[in-house]
Amino acid sequence: MPVLLTVLGSGSAGNATLLQYGEARMLIDVGLSCRETTRRLRAIGVAPERVTAVVITHAHGDHTRGAARFSRRYRIPVHATAATRAIWPDAGVWSWGGLDCDVPADIGGFRVTPFEVSHDADAETVAFHIETAAGGIGFATDIGMTTSALRTRFRPCRLLVMESNHAADLLQVGPYSASTKARIAGERGHLSNEALARFIREDLGASVECVVLAHLSRVNNLPEIAALTCREALEASGRSDVRVVVSHQDRVTETVRLDVRPARSGSDLFPGRQIALPFQVPATS
């Protein structure tokens, strides 16, 4: 039974990503409308009422727009940090669940550790390290810079979903105001293709098998440029075997599949430490 990750939509018009393992189905952000999130879930054969949890990275509208209505309609808990909940007044979600930075929690069938990253939301923005039966997943879609915490937590992962928002040259010659350009390019803005490439060359973990490029700007980037910049960095690092997937804003991105590997001993899927998985690991033959 594989772990499946599907980006339903990614960009400034709305973000939502589905993570699945058996009956566990967790949405990371619901920045698309409830109707559009429902439509895209059904398009990949997932009934929205079967989603087990929603987790929120931060309170910007492109990550929360449809979350409350989706939660109410399908009776699904929404997990967010206390600071995010405090600036999300009258959200009207069906049920709240907590998120505490640097504290692992069993959410929707997955082991989720949120940690703070650098972005200009009014409350803290979090990225996630997610432990699954197929190994670790790192998820960070709005980050102005790669922090030491992110580099450490993402190093042992098999799959990374990371922002590749803009090409630095395109941003500088683009139509935005000087102040907006400075905000996007700043350490609390959005990660550029070039900054992601530097992370790949200097900090990509040996176990990473796939990088999903997320939150691409439709004004200051092109999918072909983002993919090429990433692949060039991988080739320069001798990692041309790593798969690159570019997410889309206007449609569902191809599903990334992580097959469960046989455990070394018992349920020890993460070498060097013992954890209790919140789901059954299929028997291997």
C-alpha cells in the first residue's frame, strides 16, 4: 500500500495538497474554494467526506480561503497553531485541532511535526515534517529563506514539496512595484528558483527521491524555467536520479507515489529511533 501525495492546486490563487495512506487522508491547506477543492478531490476519486483532517500552514487567504466551509460541510477538524487561530476570527470551522511548533502530533493518520519558517504572515508560518509508512515527507510552500531547522528536518526525507516561486531576473524586470519586489525577494517573502537550487546543491539529503516544486508565480516564473533550474542543480550535485515534479495552479498535479519499504526490524521504519506509527504497516512477503 503506497503513500500518495497530490497537489490539488498551488500558487497565489489557492493552495491545497492531499496526502493519503490507506484510509488516512489529510489536506494541507484549503486555499481553493470549498467547491473547487471538492471538485478536484472527486476528480481523483476521493470523496471529500473521507478526508480525515486539515492542517494549515499560515493564515494568508490563499491557504485558508475554503477551509472553514470545507470543514463545516464535511465535518472535518482543522489543525492550526494558536497564533493562527487568534488572527482568524470567526472562522466557523466544524472543529479545531491544535498545532504546536516542534511538537510531533498524530493528525489524520500521520505523524506531523510543524516548525516555524520565515514568511511574512501576521502569525507564524509553519512547514511540516511528516512521518509516513513510506518514510519522511518535507513540506514548505511559503518560505523566504531556508533555515537551519528546515535543512535539518528535511535532510532524511524521501519526498520534498518546496517553494520555487520566482526567477530572480524575471521578478526584477516584472510589473510589480519596487516595494512588492523587495517583499517577495526578502528573507520573509518567497523562495526563488535560484535559492532552491542552492539548497539542492548544498543541503539535499541523500534519501530524497523526488522534489515537487510548489507555489510558482504566474507573473515572475515559468514552469520550464523552474524545472530546468532545479534539474541543473541536481545534475551539478550528481543527483540526476531525483525526480522533479512541477505543481500547477489551475489543475491537479500528477500524484507522487512512495512505496513502503520493508522494515529493517519490526516497525522500525526510521533508522536510529523507535516510533509508534498511527496506522498498520502492511505485511511484506
